[in-house]
Amino acid sequence: MARLWTWLFRGTFLAVLALAFAGAVDADERVAMFRVGPDQVNHAVLAYALTLFCVASFRRAKPWIISLAVMSVGVSLELIQGAGWFAGDAQLGDLLADVVGVVAALLPLAVGRAQGRVNEGERLRPSLTAPGS
């Protein structure tokens, strides 16, 4: 069953990636029905979804590698838009929104792992009180 969920997450990751790519290359704004809000909000939501589904799909990958991969996709799309090959124009605000989306997706994971390390350390640390007191 776990393999089924992994493949479902991977399929969803590819669908979100395709949606992000279609929105980036769509000169006529035909993908506008999928817009959540202003452009920066769309960037943050897509970066969040890509990061979340990528972490769920590739559980053995390090989260910082996943964040670099998602950010490199965002930077690449902005560079291509800046070159004029795709619709739109390159904006620093879009990249900042991508960073916000990636951080929002990875922050709960980082906090959970840090909390797990703290709890594990408490469990392994010998008690300071004498047994039976």
C-alpha cells in the first residue's frame, strides 16, 4: 500500500509540475482558471505544492536537495522568461515567493525532525534521580 501512495504522490507531483510549466509558457493565459491570486501567490502555492509532493514522493532524498531542485526550476523559468522565450517577464518577487513556498513546505518537517531529536535525547539520557525515589 505504501508503494501505491508513493506513486500517487509522484503522479500528483508531475501534474503540478506540468501545470506550473503550462502557466509559465502560456502567452494567452489559457491556464488562468487555475490561478489562486496574484502572480506571487501563484508562485508560492506552486512552490509549496511541488516541494510537498516531491518530499512525499522521494522520501529518501534529503529535504535540502529537494528545496534546491524546486528553487532551480523556479530560477530557470524566471531566466527563460527574462530572455523572452516564454510569456511574462522575470521578477524578483516571483523568486521570493518561490522561496516562501519552499520554506513553508519544509518548515514543519524541520521542526518535527528537531523535536524528534530532542525527544530521543531525553529518552536516552540517564535519569538524574535515584531509582525508586
